[in-house]
Amino acid sequence: MKKKPENTPEDRPKALKYAQLLLKYRARSEKEISQRLKEKGFDTQVIQEIVKGLKAKHLLEKERSALEIVKEKLAELQGIDRQKAKRRVYNYLLRRGFSEEEISEVKENLCLCHCERSEAI
């Protein structure tokens, strides 16, 4: 069995670069970033440092990333029954590591945005 190497000074910059690459493509949850870094073989301590740093730079904000994810998913689900689309989006966010409370907040924000647009029209 191959022994996992100790943390090296190069791990942190590599992990940060990989996390930024992932965020470049689309918004991701903290859980998703952590999971992908773990799959790449980075140490738990390095992963925690990267996640903390991304949060400090506001690159990993739960509400914002959830809103972006929902908007992308809703665009994919156009033409599907509204209730079915809601269930799919809800389950999708749960799988991405968002809590039920966070999903409810996003739902309220989407409703507020939608209501404001309707009033403007």
C-alpha cells in the first residue's frame, strides 16, 4: 500500500490554483470545493486553509453561489413542469451541500427578485 506523502510547501499554492480553476467554471459550495480538493489528494489541513481563504476573499459565499447555481439549473429546466423543476433544484442544492435553511433563504431571495421585476413591468 502506498503511503500518503506529508504536506509539502507546494501543496497550498497547487490547491488554491485548483480551487480557483473550479470556481472559474461555475459557482460551487464549500462542500463541493472541499470534496474536489480531497479527491485530488490534498491534506485536510490544506483544504481547510484554502476554504477559509476563499471565504475571506468572498469567493465562496454560500448565498451567492446558491443563487448562481439555482439560476443555471432553472435555465436548464425550462419547459419542465414548475413543481418538478422546484423539486429538482431543491435536491440539486442538497446534493451540493447546502442546508435546508440556506435553500429557503435562496428561495425567498429569488421570489423577491422576481416580484421586483414584475412590479417594474
